[in-house]
Amino acid sequence: MNTSLPEDVQSFQISEALLHVAAEALLRGHGHGRARHSSLKLPLRVGTRASPLALVQTRAFVARLTRFCPRLRDMGAIKEVQMTTIADRNQVARLADIGGKGLFSREIHDVLLEGKIDLAVHSLKDLETELPPGIVLGCTLRREDARDALLLRDRSKAARAKAGSVGDLLACLPEGAMIGCSSVRRQAQLLHARPDLRFCLLRGNVQTRIDKLQAGACDATLLALAGLRRLDMADRADVILPPDVMVPASGQGIVGVTVRESDHELRELLAAVEDPESRAVATAERAFLAELDGSCRTPVGAYAVMERGRLHMESVLSTPDGRFERRAHAQSTLREAAALGRSLAARLRAETPPAQFAAITAP
């Protein structure tokens, strides 16, 4: 079979599953029907939210998959299936009040389990910590910049932010500034540093939030720098907050692809485009979140990086009002990624008085 494949496929060391898909695309293109010895059916249906950022991320994933064989793209071997979830339709309520961040993926996973799509692409930070039975994380793609960015309505004030302490970086925010935000993690960390700040709910896709900011809904807002970069809008970030100032959300900047657990050949295909470093840091960060039963209601952050072959992880646990905050750092080998996340979570929980922990995890 391999000798009939184009050179761009033969030149890569890729999975047998991807070779099957390439072969089937070639056979279909020549009217020969399906390739033998493969359970994969074409086109592969890729589920995604319909937001601009979700589509950019999905198309980047498809481009990576088809980079090994352009004919997969040219012959229509992959089909994009756009969906609008309840979390997309309801832009006026906090996610915590309408079911949590899992709303972004729950309906998509229902469709995946029904067999109407074959895999689904997500922002990993929006993916529920415990996946539904029958669904697994098939692969993670290379992480984009995980830092949070501060966007100002009056951009001239950005010059006041200076490298150094959190106070220096937030000097661009006037006393009592109104911050548009839907993340309890970001709100808690900002309030810990600046108790004078006020907050209002600001939801919507990236451009919608920027439009609301410019219309005067608030003085500033925060967005993931990864999303801005993927949308070619990084120049809109006025102040970039390093992880030691604003610990990112678990999985922030990583694109994850979910698949049915029983689709072994498709899982093998996804393994061919896996980024091992992203998988390691995602494993540590999601283990941290799971240990704390973290959700969009929980003001926690976790950020792991690989340095000299070891994982280094920063974490934070706060009360929603920012009055109580604990941070912890640890490191481990890559094989101990999950244990690293769990141990940091256990450490923060042990250092948190019961009353504060109850406030942090309250529904």
C-alpha cells in the first residue's frame, strides 16, 4: 500500500492509521472505493464551535493533519462541522450559573457519542476536567503563549505599566477601575493585588468583548494572549501579565482534540500529531484541577512548563474576593506529571483553612 502513496506521506514517520486515511483518499479519488483493513470512514467529521477563535483553532488542527498529505484536504477527506452551544447562545449569564464551562463541550460530546461527528476540537481550558464516559482526549497540540493580557479602553495608560511587581504592572488601572471579566480566577487574583478594583460581567467572543470595552462597558478587560495571537490581534494586548503575577488557567493556550474511546484507529491517527510537551503539562495541570474539583466556579490557576527535561509548575488557590490567596511551586519528571498536579493541589488544600476552602469551592 505504501508504494502508491505520494512522497509527502512517505517522507514522514507517521502512524499506520494516517496511512490508511491517505490510502482511502487516494482510492476514492480514483473510484476504487474503500481501502482495505481500515475501519475509518471518510470524510472524517470534525466538530467545532462556530466562534472565530474556535474555527481558527480547528483549521490549524486540520492543517497539521493534512500537512502530511495534501490530498487528504484536496479530496475532501476531512469535513468541518460547526456547532453553536448553549454557552454560546447565552451571553448574559455567568457560566457558573448556567452549568459551568463544560457547556462549551457537553453538547458537542453528545453529538460525538451519537456518531454524528468523529472527533471534536476544543480550547483545553474550556474542557471539563472529567470527560463523559466513552470520550477521551485524543491529542493535544503545541501550546501557544499561555499568559493573560490586559486590554485597556484608554490605551494611553498602558505606558504606566512597568516590569516588576504586580503593583507596577497594574499601575495602568486607575483607582476603582471597572474590569469586565467573567473568570473568577482572574477576578480573584486581581482583587488580591488591587482590592479597589470593581468588576462587571463581560462575555462573548474576543471581538465582542473588545467592542464592548471600546463602547465604555468597562475600563479594562482580560483575555488569553493565545487567542489574540491566533486571531492575529496580539497588538491589542496592552499589558501582558507573566505567570508569577497572573497564574493562567489549567490548559490555557492548548488545543485539545477529543474522540470516542472505542475508535482505536482514529486515536492512533491523533497520536501522530500529538505534542508530547503539551500532553505532559496538560496532564499535570488537569490533575491539579481534578484534585481540587475545580470548575469555572473555582478561583484556581495552574501553569506547568518543561525546563531541562523536568516539569516546573506554578499554582494558585484564592477566595473569590481575593482576600485569601495561596501559591505553590514544585517540579517533577515528565512521568510524574499527574502526581505533580495532585501533590500541589493537596499542598494548597492543606495550607488553606477550612472556612476559606469552603468559600472557594462553594457552588
